[in-house]
Amino acid sequence: MLQCDNSWKITPLQNCILNVAKYIHEICTKYGISYYLMGGSALGAIRHKGFIPWDDDLDIFMRPDDYDRFRRIFKQNGNHNDFYLQEWGASNGMISLAKLRYNHSTLIEEDLKDWNIHHGVYVDIFILHNCPDNKFSRYWQYLWAKYLVAKGAANRNYSRRGGIIKLILTLMRLTPKRHLVNHALKQVYKYNKIPSTHYCHFLGRARLKKGLYPKFYFDETKTVNFEKTQLYVPKQVEAYLKDRWGDYMKIPPIEEIKHFQHSWKWSVTDTFPNFNNDEEYTDEKNLIC
């Protein structure tokens, strides 16, 4: 039976997500691919030794070359009976983000409840991009990344914001669903081969400075306890968390918590209604960010 989240009693969901993360960890460890817990997942690892109690997702970073290897290995040798790699914004090998989903489950987000897409429980894979040192180029990359975020929200008819953001999203809905996406991805990816001092993650909630990180934070990984397993974080994870949140050990006000939850309906035993392992999910081409 599908469950509507109205409390933090989501341990079965978290356990299912963790099984997806363990599979990613298994592939990455076997083939020497780097990944890092990021965002609230890195925060949970350090502050709670696992999930933040109310967190219903798990996020990781991969650099572009590492993700390309992960994609190739999964497509060639992965467990496709149990897992499905969903790529958002996919264009000529570039993506805005990816989700590795578990086939035998359901996690439906309200904005996507009517979309013909794979709706399995997932782990988010975000790309950690090179960020140019030149300030003009950096702002250019940031603006195109935020275009992708806004266009993705417009495609999903996201309606939880007001004011100027609501106006921008309304205008974007009037343009084709893939309008400028390919060009925007090129502007985000174009700096990945140049020397620079920082990585960035602009394809998310973080504003410019909060989405910018010195490269040495990610020179190495380290293993941390996460629930009943171990996963990777950046070796300088505490510095990363301080840049991202400041006093990252402080618990946020309870009224903010629901804003960060994703699931609308979920099940760790029932497959979502339109599941078919051989089916092409027709709306996935319009998933952007």
C-alpha cells in the first residue's frame, strides 16, 4: 500500500534508499570511481551518523569523468533487474542530474505524479563541475545552471513560490520544454577541462557562494559510518559542510523541515503503476532539473 508522508516515520523508505546507495558504493569501489555524499546526506553522516531523521532522500556528487564511467559500467554490466538509471536533461552525454532508481518500489513526488516516468525509490547523483576562476565566466556558468533549474521547475508546473519567481516560471512554460537546454548544458560543462581552483554545484538550491567549493576538499575520499554501513565523503567534509551551512551542527526549525522533503507517496514493496522494465517512459525526455 502506498503511504503518504505526514510524519518522520520513514525508516523503511530510508532503508530502501540505503540499499540503492550500497549498490552504487559497490560499483564505485570495484571500479575505482570516486563519489562523495553531499548536501544533507553528508550532513547526516557527520551529525547523525546516518540519515537526518526526517530526510527522505540521499544525494551524492560525482565528477563528470567519474559519472561517465559509472554510466558506462552500469549500462554494460549493471543489475538492470533491480535498478534503473534515469538521466535528467540528457543531451550528447551531458546531464543536469541522474537518479539510480530501485525497480521494485514507488516514490512519487507531487510535481511529477502525472508524468510517465520511472517512479522508483532513488539516490540522486549530482555532477560536481569545474568552476572557472574568471569571475565573468563563473557568473555565466551560474546563470545558465539556474536557467536549467528554472526550466525544469517550469516543466513540472512547480507552483510553491510566488513573486518574481512565479512570473519567471510562468513565462518559461510558454517556451518549448527543451528550449535552450542543450545550450545551457554546454555552458555548464564547458569549463571541465580547464585549470581552476574550485568545483561548483549550481544545479540545485544553493546560491553562488554556497555552491562553490575549493577543489582540495575533494582530493581524497574517506569512509564514514552511515547507519549500518559505510559510505564515502570528501576528506575535508567538515570544511565543505561549514561552507554550505555555517553552523552545520545546529538543528533547523521544525517549520523548515517539510520544505526539504521530496516524497508524496511511497512504498518499498509495491511497484509504481506504469512500471515496465522494457518500456520507454515517454515523459523522461522533459525532465531537466
